[in-house]
Amino acid sequence: MAAAERALSALDGLGLDIDAMMSVLGTVNSYVHGAVSAECAQYLLMKEQGWTSTDDLRLALAPQMRYLLSTGRYPTYRRYIHEATRKDDPQWRFETGLDSVLDGIAARLGI
């Protein structure tokens, strides 16, 4: 309850009713939980397989990825594979995602 109290207190005074404050808190918590869970799952997979880097991960998954991409069903993901420059920057991905969530909340609530 202490963590929820601190978070709700940070939202207090923004003109939101208590229901909206709790909804915002839940939304941000859900984003953070999801992002951290995905990163932990990747770390655990790498540890279980003995892979020490994301290069090891990509090398191990390359045959499956090549097959799936060759089907033509994933053109946008293919573009990501070939064009993305921040695949190995989890901090940037997390912060960009969180900023998007917060910007969406701000727009929705008019704050």
C-alpha cells in the first residue's frame, strides 16, 4: 500500500478524480511489469541456453527466423530485422514505450 500511496500522491493535484488516478497507476504499472517481464524472459532463455549475448540469441534463432521471413507473411517484421538500429538498447525501448504510455494518458485526461 505504501508504493500505491506514493504513486497516487504523485498524481494528486492534477485534477483527476480518484478513479482516474487509480486507472493511471494501473496502466503505468502494467506497462512496467510487461516490459520487465519480457526482458527477464529473454535473459532467462539466454542463461538456460548458455548464450552470453544477443548476438548468440540471434545466431541460434536465425534458421527459424529465415524460414518464417521467407514465407512473406511478415513484411513489417522483416523491415524491423533489417532496418532497426536499437535492437540491443533495452533502456531506449523502455523509456520510449513509457513516454508513449504517459503521453497517451496525458492526452486522454487533458493534463
